[in-house]
Amino acid sequence: MTTVPEIALNNGHTIPQLGFGVFQIDPAETADAVGQALEIGYRHIDTAEMYGNEKGVGEGIRAAGLDRSDVFVTSKLNNGFHRPDDARRAFDQTLADLGFDYVDLFLIHWPLPTLYDGDYVSTWQTLEEFYREGRARSIGVSNFQPSHLRRLAQETQVVPAVNQVEVHPYLDNTEVRAYGADHGIATEAWSPIAQGGVLHDPEITTIADRLGKTPAQVVLRWHVQRGDIIFPKSTTPSRIKENFELFDFELTDADLTAITALDKGEEGRTGPNPDAFDYVPA
């Protein structure tokens, strides 16, 4: 079986660099998709309260017959539960829905700086409680900008283990990644292929043709060689398998440079800007 590299986190734990994402997977299909991913060899599953499919993740892992310690599980706090007491209840529900007594990683899903009186600090301090209790083996953030991270550094005790942000060839997110590298915060890349938007780029297809790989494999390999943690999502068995086959080839330095040069800055963003995003589920 393919061995997926492990990334060292700043608290002594490690995380598989390649995982399986369940964003937008129907709750009724989640357990089966997770089971397929685990059968192929994935040992890292990324979910969230707002995805509504944490129960399916837990069911899929249990049905696979694997020890809980063999699978790295991430979930994220729902945007509607940033107040400390709400966050505590939401986290308890996450554990209940998963059917586990801990998660390997728990994140604040969005900073929401225009909501909650701009207070994501008390939210983070609540995650620190989960970390100290051992119910979250690691804690981190998602979609946090350097300004948000600097505030946490000034006002809280625990440095986030990861920051999960939009990263792909059209949005390098250089400043966020650089802050993470300088402060020991691992970067997780969501939307690693820009929701498919980069797969027809001539630069990428040329490299893929030369290597006999798919454009998606080339882009995911670009992430891997840069040190990003990724978790592509699919419910198609062949695609789930294809996304796992990233470790039998390498991109050259010239390939890496050419793909990185495709960065379009903010124009390349496919998701919302974290400084303005204020969605709270009804």
C-alpha cells in the first residue's frame, strides 16, 4: 500500500499530508464514500459541522474495521456557534455524531470578523479548552488571514496547529502561507484544484501529457511537493483512487515554478474573502 507522508505539527502530533474531503457529499452517501477512501488507503478524513455528514464519517470508519487511532479525523466549528457556550455544545455534538471520544483536529471554520463583535478570540480560547482536555488532539483555524493570526498570537496561549485556506495554482495565498511557515502553522489547502478551474490550463495539461498523468494529479502533486496538506473530494471510485496516486512521480523544479507562476492573486479566488465572509446557517 502507498505510504502517505506525514507532516509534523507544532504540538508533536503528525497529520497525513493527503486526506479525503467530504465537503458537499450527501450525508446518505458519506459512509460509503469514506469506506471507499479507506479501502484505497486514505487515513485522513476532513469533515465539518456545516457539512452535515459527521455521522456518515463515523459510520464509514467503523464499518471499515479500522482502529480509531489509525484514522486522522478533522472537523470544524459551525459558523453559528462562535459564542463559548454554543461552541462547547457544538463540539459535544460533533463527538456524539462521529461516535468518538476525541477528534484529531478541530478548527474554527471561519473567523467571521464582521460578526460576534469581531470576537473570534474567545472562540479560540474555547478550543484551547478542548485541547487541554484531550478531546481535540490538535486545534487550528480555517480561512484565517495574517491579521487574524497575529491577534490570536497576542491574546491567546496556543498557536494553531494548522490554517486551512483556499490554495491552488490560481490563488497561491502567498502571504498566508508565509505567515504559517514563519510561525510553525501548517497550511492545509482547500479547493486544491480550484473546483476544477485549473485543469484545462495549457501549462498544466502540457506537464500532465509529458508525465502521462492527469491534470488533477499534477496539481495535487504540486501541492505535495510544496508541503501543503490536501484532501481532494470525490464520490467516484476511480477518481478517489486517482487522487491517491501521487507518490510514484515527481515534478521538476521548472514544473513547480511554472505552475506557481499561474497565480492570479485575489482574481483567482473561487471562494469568499475571509475578511468579509459572514455566512451563518439558518
